[in-house]
Amino acid sequence: MSERGRPRAFDRAEALQKAMLVFWDKGYQAASLTDLTEAMGIGSPSLYAAFGSKEGLYREAVDLYEASESDEIAGPLSLAATAREAIEGYLMASAAVFTRPGRPPGCMVVLSAVNAVGVGDETSAKLREMRAQSVTAIAARLRSAAAAGELDAGLDAEAIASYYVTVQQGMSIQARDGATRPQLEAIARGAMAAWEGLTRAAA
Amino acid sequence: MSERGRPRAFDRAEALQKAMLVFWDKGYQAASLTDLTEAMGIGSPSLYAAFGSKEGLYREAVDLYEASESDEIAGPLSLAATAREAIEGYLMASAAVFTRPGRPPGCMVVLSAVNAVGVGDETSAKLREMRAQSVTAIAARLRSAAAAGELDAGLDAEAIASYYVTVQQGMSIQARDGATRPQLEAIARGAMAAWEGLTRAAA
DNA sequence: CCTTTTCTGTAGTGATCAATACACAAATAG
DNA sequence: CTATTTGTGTATTGATCACTACAGAAAAGG
């Protein structure tokens, strides 16, 4: 097939992983081509041959983030037995991922709401949709719990989901300011203290 | 006194206000000198004569933000009769300020945790301290309420304060994504649903 | 071998960045 | 008036930005 020509001298997936860490750490615009090529260990022509452009590389970095880190955060939402355990697991997994050693603090997708300046409209819209998807997924989990009789049928799933996603997004800011995993977990437990009040009566 | 020389042809306070809006909207690095001078209606030499440097202008813009917007958010903390009303008022005022028409969405100081890349260490530390100050102020309000017998004496004031500040910071992200004032207020009410659980037993 | 294809390294492109040199304008001091 | 001081407008500084032209290197096809 396409094995003609000089073979690539670097591992594409490995280089993308390094680029993801730079974008995650600095945001789109503040990550310079020099930052990227140095972290990836390649020259800029190799970067452009493999990824097309800075924004193309960013898009792939976001996809990689979603596939690796983001799925770990969302995992509990579909796996936990009860809706309460699902959301608590979501917040606890966030606390873990946001403070994992060797990784930038906070969530790359959440932070992109603030530091993805200069990115194209299409990529920007995709990132916004990814953040909105968190609310959708949690609301769906709440509605399925309500349909199963586990929770009150009259609850406002969207409002509750927005609240928990807001807490999780605030945890990204806290992580940026140096909050540790136990501190973020304490915040998550604080957020869960609202659970009974929110799910008992329709807000 | 110092009325010698050609008088300044623009209003310094007015120009600073315009610069604050640009920094608030775009962050430090993404706000270019062209953006700033166009918004302020002056040439770059006038900017440098009046404010010293881009970072000097940014520092003054942060001070102006603190004096105008930030005080409105923190007002309820010292004015409200009860600790609960103080914190609820803090979140409600945040919802209002974060979505005020004609102003950028979200809190300039909160967002600076993410978009103040490239700013000097001293300014960066000052901004971080301003964010930490929110936790300190709320914790102090909780402790005074506990000392007055209004709340349980064994509550973890720091943990509760961190939780509510995290919600407020998440509201800044939500505002960036287009959340309206009623939506943010609903989130604030959701956060207040945790109040009894948090203040009843020592976490 | 030679040709074709693909990638790498060097060395740059024009554009934009924050910041200024310099000449002139506009005020006060004497 | 002249001298001094301060601000403005033009035009530009070197540095850095994202990006690429070009020549040579390293592979497969014939």
C-alpha cells in the first residue's frame, strides 16, 4: 500500500500525546509551534506533514483527550448501579483525573471554554458541544432513574445536571490553582450533600 | 503642581475601563496592543506613557475590576444578616454580574486562572491570592456564624467555603458558554440545597 | 542501477507581537 | 517672547508568530 517513500522517523501517536499535554497545559493560542515541536521532538515540517496545521493537531489532541482521559471521567455515569453513585463517581473520577501526576491540572475540554482563543469556529463549536454533552449525559441518567422509579418522577433533570456539571467545571479551576485530589474530593462530597434536597422535590 | 507640559488628550479612567473590558473578554495574552489601543481610542505611545507597559495596564485593569465588579459580588458576604443569606447572596450576585449586558461573561479574576498566560509571576500570584481570598472571606463568615451560635460549632468552615467558591467558579465557565442569569441562579439554588447537610454535621 | 515517493533539516517567508525613536504639538514658567 | 516640560502621531524596532520552499536523505518499484 502506502509504504513508499522515506518512512516517518517518529511515532505519530507518541508525538500526538506530547502535543496534547502541551495544549492541555497552555491552551491553544499560548502553545507556540516552538513549544509543540520541542515537546514532540520533531521539526515543524514534520508536524505539518503529519497533522496539516496547528489547529489540525489541536483537533486530534482533543480527540485523543476525549478517548483517553474524558472517557474515564464519564465511565461511572453508565456503569454505576444508582444515579447517585453515577454522579458521585463522575465527580470522584474528575478529582482523580484533574490531579493525576505528570498531567496538567484540570480538564482540557473545560478549560478550552476560556483558553481556546484563536481556534476556528468549527473546532470551538465542537468543544462547546462536548461540554454541553456532559449535561445531556447526566440528565439522561437522572431521567432513566426516574423512569425506573428510583427517583421522583417530577425532578428537573436538566437543572440538576447543570448544577453538577458546574461543580465539576469549578473543580477544574480549583485544580489549576493547586487543589489536591483530597481537596477536590471534599468538594465533590460537599456537592453530593445537595442530592436529597435536589431529587426529593421537583425544583 | 504637575500641570506643566501638554495635557493628556484622553480620559485616563475611561481608557482604563475600556482596557479592562478587553482583558476581561480575551485574557491577558490574547488581548493584543492593537485590540487595546483601538478600544481605548489612543495610540500606543500614549498607552505606554500613561500605564508603563501592557502588564502595568493589566494590573490597573484588575484593580479596577476588584473595585467595581468584584466588590458587588462580595458585598452580600458582609451585609447579609445570616451566613446562609450571605452565601446565597454571594452566588446570586455572581449570577447577575456574570451575565450583565454589555460586559464579558464570567468573572475576570476567576478566568485569569486559565487565560492569564504570559503574565509576570508577581501579578499571577496576586490574582491567585484574590481567588483564595474568596474562600477566606466565606470561611470567616461561617466561623463568625458558628461563634454566634447560629451554626454548629464543629463545622469545617474551609471545606464548606471551598465548595461554594468552586460552584461560583464553575458558574464563570457556564457564563462563558452562554448560560443566562436565570440559569445561573438555578445553579446557585441547587448549590444551596447542600446547605443543611453541610452545616448540620461536621463533615 | 535509476526513478518515484515520502520524510527530514535548514533556512527562511510575511505577518504580527510588544515596545519606542523621533519630530512636532500644546501646555506652563520665567 | 523663549525655555522647559509633557503628550501625540508616524513610522519603525527586533522578536516571535504560524507556516513553508528547497535540497538532500531514505525508502519502494521497476
